[in-house]
Amino acid sequence: MLSIKNLNVKLEEEDKQILKGVDLEVQAGKVHAIMGPNGSGKSTLSYVLSGKDGYQVTEGSATLEGNDLLDMEPEERAAAGLFLAFQYPVEIPGVGNMTFLRTAVNAQRKARGEEEVSAADFLKEVRAKAKDLKIDAEMLKRPVNVGFSGGEKKRNEILQMAMLEPKMCILDETDSGLDVDAMKLVAEGVNALRSEGRGFLVITHYQRLLDHIKPDVVHIMADGRIVKTGGPELALEVENNGYADIMAEVA
Amino acid sequence: MAQTAEKPNLTEARIAALSMPGKGWSVAAREDAVRRLRATGLPERRDEYWKYTRPDTLTQVAPEPAAVFENDEAPLFDGLDRLKIVFVDGVFDAEASDDLSLEGVRIERLAEADSDLHWARDLYGTLETNGQTPVARPLAALNTAFATDGMLIHVTGVTSKPINIVYRHESTTSDAILHHLIKLDAGAELTVLENGPAAARFNKVMEVDVGDGASFHQVRAQGRDHERRAATHIFARLGAESTFKSFTLTANGVMTRNDCVIELTGDDASAHVAGACVGDGAFHHDDTVFITHDAVNCESRQVFKKVLCNGATGVFQGKILVKAGAQKTDGYQISQSLLLDEDSQFLAKPELEIYADDVACSHGSTSGAIDEDALFYLRSRGVPLAEATDMLTLSFLAEAVEEIEAENLREEINTRMAAWLGRRRG
Ligand SMILES: Nc1ncnc2c1ncn2[C@@H]1O[C@H](COP(=O)(O)OP(=O)(O)O)[C@@H](O)[C@H]1O
Ligand SMILES: [Mg+2]
């Protein structure tokens, strides 16, 4: 599904190398987790994969189902099936949440040569999915993320993911700022989307989200590299001993 | 201020090229207006409030020719229940207009109202005269003196539908001068819609006297006719507990200057003026607003938003003057531009002058590019760059459009703006 090879990335404006040769392979149907200390480059990896400006790939490649991601515009990557749940979802005053969602769904369909979804069908689907995430009608009407609490923003990300039905979902610290109940809701939303054809890359700083979203593979990232890969037990090791041990071990 | 050497010549040349229409009651008001015009002279670049906008094409004797814009869109407001009044190149078109009768209103043409007992006699030119101090508005005095026609609208009750003044442009050299006069009696209500390209050059004045407890709404669209040159003035006087709301949508036009001069003279009155404009290329748009608070507990709100690209220029000069005694004034002013590239410019001159102590006034002016984070967020969801830019552009304009009270009109304006943006990127 997602294949990252020797990805090296520096800041466009500065001479600062952030990713220093990331290798990662996510198969369809699998959930991979990336853990790592703050500043290790996890968000940068998610941004580079989804096409944010400001980064320069100096070496390596990233493909989605064999298609070169790095050669596509952000919207093309989305239409190809990539989705990023942002660590910090952006507030957009003046654009209604519902309008935004429908525009996005239809834009992706159009890009794939599919029919636009009818207003009635769309509404029905949004309402059902929003209900599962305990997102009320009022929130759907408000401008995108404006005045949303931290938890509401994260649930809104998952709603978008559910509506867009991507092939490859990257979740960047979707658990940060969530209380236990909200985290369960988010995890249920993610688990409901787990399927044979879909890959997940769950970036998290803490182990607790992984109690709810059980990963198949866990990677540890430090200083712009994947320094260790293992099974779910690796997350527990981090939880119990912190990153220091692992860092010492790979150093 | 002393006039420059060229100014009287410029002014006299313009006056000499015009003939004063009208008989009867309006003659005295028109002659007064000529005196006002001569006293100040036509505007020049060095005059205050003309620093950012070149007045020459608005003041010169003959207008610059302007191509007739071929528009394939259905005219705005077409589907609405309204009373339609049509002017073609500034000439009233009876054929195309509806019958001028509407319950609660008396509607006549300036060109035909010559009875000496006419209600307009005591009003014509008076609000414009008030609006000449402290800042001269010579193009408005010229209008009062030489307007060939216009609508005289006396509202005595609550009107059931809006009056829609539709302008059409057919001659490439037309130079139209129209003066509308609107008087709302106590408790009366009226909505006026205006749209369409008026002429190669258009000078328009609208005087609106809003009686106690009356309410006046205006929604106008200055269309896509690229070569338009227009100077428009609104002069409004608000009585106690009255409401005035004006919204203007502007697209294109090489030269548009919209002055809005409002006096809040009765307690508890409210005046809102808003503008949304989208300018591309050789576009120059100037909103000059002057709101005077001269009564207690009044509210005023100015919301101006401009989206500029490819070298377009936007100007905003907005002032709130709070006179001594105008306590509990609530004044708000915001002017913002969204610059889609580095070639475009926004020039803003926000001013507050306050002589009362118990007031809350705020103003802010910003100029910025599109929010890159928001743009990336939209694109990451699959919305293509151009469409995402349009969405953010519309959202930038939303605060101004929200000033339109009627939902159907707001929708109509939003739909039209979206179509204009979509069309621009082809
Ligand atoms: N746009 C940027 N400008 C400056 N520094 C950046 C930028 N993006 C990332 N960095 C730096 O790169 C490093 C990795 O950041 P990030 O990817 O956000 O880490 P993580 O998500 O693992 O906490 C940090 O040192 C951060 O300060
Ligand atoms: Mg991060």
C-alpha cells in the first residue's frame, strides 16, 4: 500500500535536515504505529507524504499503490486515497463544515471519474456517521473547526476520514488532548474503518491509544529515522521504560 | 482650502459642457449646487481623500469610451418579486419598466416632477449639502446641479416588495448623471435593489431620509463591465430608532468611487454599510465612508472586504465622527483586503474622531494573503487548488455579505460571487 524508501527531507528555507532516511512499508489491511519523542520528525513525515509546502525531499521515494506520491499535488494524493488526520486541524472561518465535506467528497469523486453524490444521499450518510462520533447537527453547520474543542476537532477529522473512505489513513497524534471517553469514540471510529483494503499509520506519542487501536507493527522514530521496529509489545516497552532505553540500545 | 490654478478651469470647462435640465422647483436647488461646486472646484489628486484615486477620468469633460460588456448571465434579482425600473445609459425606459405604482409608496421621475408643491422640493440636494462638510464632495454637487433624471420615492408605509433599479449600458460614450431621492416617513420600510452597468461613465447620487422608526435596506451590485467608470454617493440621514443597511457588491471596473455619507441624527438609530469587492487587473475601487454620530445610543458598522489580484487596487477611507453629546455610541469599522498576489495593493485610511466620552468605537484594517494552512487543509481533503482558493475567498468576503438581512438576497449575492470566481479561472 504505502512504501517509503530512504526518505530524506530538509526544510526548504533552512539548511536543516529533518528526515534522515526513513524506510517504511505499510501493507493493505495492516495498522502500523509510529512512536517517538517530540521533535523526532513524525509530523514532518505525515506532511511530506500529504504534500505540504516548505519541505524539500533530497533523496528517496514514497509511493501509494505504486504511484509516486511526491510527484502529485496534495489534492491528487487525496484523490489517490491518502488521508491525513491533522495533529492540529485548521480552523476555517466562513466555510461551513457541511459544505466543506460535500465539496471534498465530490471533488475526489470527480477526480476519480465518479458521479457526484446527491445532496440527499450525502446528508443521510453524514448524519449517520456523525451520530456514531457523537457529532451533533449544530457542529456540522458551524464553520470548519471554528470554536470546536480539541476533542471535537479530532472527532471531526475522523468524520472526514469516514466520509472520504481513503485507502491509506495517517493519523497524527489524534489522541493528544483527548479525554478517555473521546479517545474511545475516536478509536471506535478508526476501528470501524479497518478493512482488508485499507492501511493505517497511527502516529502517537503515548501508548494508550494503541490499547484501543491494536497495531500490527510498531516503529520507533528518533532524530528523523526509524530506529526500531517490532510488534505491539514494543509500545508497551515504551510505556514502561520510556524512550531512553531504546535510544541507548540503538545508539 | 485654496484652489489650485488649474482647478477653476477644470471646473468651468465641465460646467460649460453640461446643460441644466429641469424647470420649476428644482431650479433653485440646482443653482445652489452649482455655487457649491464652484466654491470647492472639481477634485484633483492633491485633494484630501483623492490621494489614492485619480479623479481625472471622473471630472474630465468627455468620458473615456467604455465597451459594452457582453454578459451571458441572467441579470441579478430577475427571479424576485419586485418593482422594476430601468435606465438605459441614464435614460428612463418606460417600456422595460414596471408600472410605477406600489402600495405605500409614491414613485415619480425627477425629470417629470415639476409641480411647485412637490415634496421633493424641501429635500432635493439638502442631504448632499450637509454632506459637503467637513469634506467637500464636488462630484455630488455637480450631480445635484445637472442630474438629468432619477427616481423620487416617497415611502409612507411598509412596502410589500423591493424596488429594483436596473441599469443598462448600450452606448460606448454615454455619460449618465442620475439623482435618486428617497424619503421614508416614520415607521416606513423599503428595500432598494440596484444592478447592472449604467453607462460608460456614471455619476449617481442617492439621498435617503430615513424617518423615525423607519427602515431602509439597499443591496446593489456593480457589475462585471470592465471599462466602467463610476462615482456614486449615498447621503443618508437617520431619525430616531431608524435603521439603514447598505450592501454593495463590486466586480471589475477600471474606476469606481463609492462615497457613503451618513448622519445619525436621532437617538437609538443604526447604520450598517458593507461592501464586498473582487478586482482583477486594471481595477480600481474606492470606498469612502463618513459616518457622523450626532445622537445618543446609536450604532454604526462598516464592513469592507476586497479581494485583489493581477495588479488591482483597492482603497478604503472610512471615518467615524462622534460629536459631543453623542454618548453611548457604538461604532465599528473593519476594512480588509485579501491580496492574491504581490502586484495588487490595498490602501486604507481608517479614522476615528471622537468628542464624547462614553463611547465604544473600534476600527481595524488588515491586508493579507490567502491562509496557506487553510489552503493546504482543503487540498489535503481533495479540493483542487483553484476551488479551494475560491472557497477561502468567499469565506473572506462572508462577513460583508452577512450584512444583507434578507436571506434570499444574501443567497443570490453569494451564488453570483461564486459564479464570478469560477468563471475567472475558466
Ligand atoms: N516548518 C518547520 N519550520 C521549522 N522547523 C520545523 C518545521 N517543521 C518541522 N520542524 C522541526 O523539525 C523537527 C521535527 O518536527 P516534527 O516533525 O513536528 O516532530 P514530531 O511530530 O515528531 O514532534 C523539529 O525539530 C521541528 O522543530
Ligand atoms: Mg508532531
